[in-house]
Amino acid sequence: MTIPIVTLKPGKEQSLNRFHPWIFSGAINFVSQELEEGELVRVVSSKQDFLAIGHYQIGSIAIRIVSFEDVAIDAAFWEKKLLEALNLRRALGLLGSEQTNVFRLIHGEGDGMPGLIVDFYNGTAVYQAHSVGMYHIRYELAELLKKLMGDSLIAVYDKSDKTLPFKADIQPENGYLLGSSGPGVVKEYGLSYHVDWIEGQKTGFFIDQRENRKLVEHFSKGRDVLNMFCYSGGFSFFAMQGGAKLVHSVDSSAKAIELTNQNVALNFKDDQRHEAFAADAFDFIRDMKNCYDLIILDPPAFAKHRGALRPALQAYKRLNAKAFEQIRSGGVLFTFSCSQVVSKDQF
Ligand code: SAH
């Protein structure tokens, strides 16, 4: 089967020569045939030189590159990519660890697989496709993961219904691609969490904050801690592990508060140091008195797109200014933004 050829406009090969993994729709000059969303295409320069192979998608990012080499994109190709990703996690001490069995197994562009996130939850892999191309090959990749991971992989759950582009003409339904498993308990640096990948936020858990939670443990000894936007409570029980005197967890979602209480109990049964409050962060921080000397602010993205930048910056300012005002002298503030459009300098 010959794959369609996409010819770029003159000069548009430059970013590919630097291995940038995306091609924007404006860079395309012409295509050899009508393209179907999610299919593989060969990308060539205006002089018809081979550049890369990628998944085509309708939208401003038109092609996500999977190979800069002219090779067959077959099972062996994907197996090699997955193996490299696994080897990296093994080298980092994550794969096979007794202490931490929750981590990101495949991280999109970082693992040469744009459009794909796979998170590992103590035997269950949660597959999240952000591109139609990666959605089409979900069963194939699940089988390959099983082949590579053997008994350490029990199930692969596809959770792509909210992450696929809305223009795509597919009706994704979440479900197991392989095996099955219920909500489970995972470990991060020896502490435990209940994780529900089916009902929970994102793929079930905010894995990206692992090292920061560990850092909070380090700073918590003897401190009174406020964990704002706590979700499943990780920062709270790392603070408790670190010897905090008192820990308050706040989230506007009652479900998150329930989860936090469950997780605290899982790690520190009947420990009176912790209390959780279902409340709006802005109200809570306005009304609290200066009773904390370690505050964590980990809100959801206030700006999900450029248009929301100004009000988002205002909200970050209000929130952080209040925390500066209210934190005790000598206190430590952990503050985060996950808004892609907010630069580090602006923050
Ligand atoms: N710190 C968490 C992740 C936070 S995710 C962790 O380590 O896992 C952001 C959380 O903020 C969500 O649980 C969401 O329910 C909560 N949230 C969103 N808006 C809020 C508000 N105005 N006040 C309090 N919590 C809010």
C-alpha cells in the first residue's frame, strides 16, 4: 500500500530538519490524494526530498511526526519505540520499583509518539489518544505493551473520549483494550493512593506532581500546612509523612475531599493532624487568618487558551497575593500554574 505524499512549501522543511515533531496546515503546499484523518503520510520538501512520516489530522497541527527516517511503520517499528520508553522508565528506577508504581509510561513528543499519553497504575495502563492516528492503533499498541511487559501488565484501559479532537468523525467510547481491572491502589515513594482511572480526573491522577510532593515532605517538619486544590490529597499526606504539625486540605469538589480523606486514612489511620474542607479556594483564603507556615497552591489551569490570559493572570495574582499576605513569617509557599499560555515570567 502506498502512503499519501504531502509536499511542503519551499523553506518549510527547516523546522523538520531540526526535528520539530509538528507540521502546521499552512506549511503544506499540496497532497497527492485526499487524506483521511489519522492516516500515515509521507512528508517531502518542495524539491521532493524525503523529510518524515507522520499522522495526518484536520486542524492547525496537520501532521504529527512519528519518524524522521524513511522506514516501514509496522509492528516492529512501534515495538521499538515502546521498548525505548520502557527502558527509560527502568533507567529512572520507576519500572519495577516497589516504592513507586504509578508513572507516565508514554509521554507524547518526549517519547517520539506525538498524540499519545499512557499512564501506568500498578499494572493497569491508561491509554489516552490526543490524535486520531494514535487512536486507530490503540489495540495494536496495547498488544505490544503486553508483549513487552508480560505479567507486570494486567490491563490496558482506553480513556480517549474527551481528548480526541472534536472535529474527528469518530465516536470514541472508553473501555478496556486488553484485560480488565477495577479501581486500584498505587504507590508513590511508599505512600498509597486509591486511583479510579474510570471516574477520576485526567487519566485518574496528577502524576506530574510526584517530585514536588516529595519536596513538600522535606519542608514540612513542625509546620502547619495548607494544601489548597488538594484533589486526591497527595501533598497533604506527604506533608504528614514529613512531620507536619497540622494539615488542612481544601478543594471545591466534594468528591475530591472524600478521596483525600480516604487516602489520608489509607496512609495515616486515625491521625488527628488532618482535616479536609470542601470550599472554594478564593473564599477560604480570604477568610483564613495567618495560621499556616507552609501553603501549597496547585489550581487547575486558569487559562486554557490565549483569550483567557488576562483574567487568568488576575486570578493567579489575587490567589498568590493572598497567600503572601496570610502566610506566617518564615513560611514556605509552593505555587504552581499549569496554564500553557502563561509564561514563567508572567507567572
Ligand atoms: N494538587 C493535586 C492536583 C490539583 S488539580 C494533586 O497533587 O493531585 C486541581 C483541583 O482544584 C481539582 O481537584 C479541582 O476540583 C480543584 N478546584 C478547581 N477550582 C477550585 C476552586 N475554585 N476552589 C477550590 N478547588 C478548586
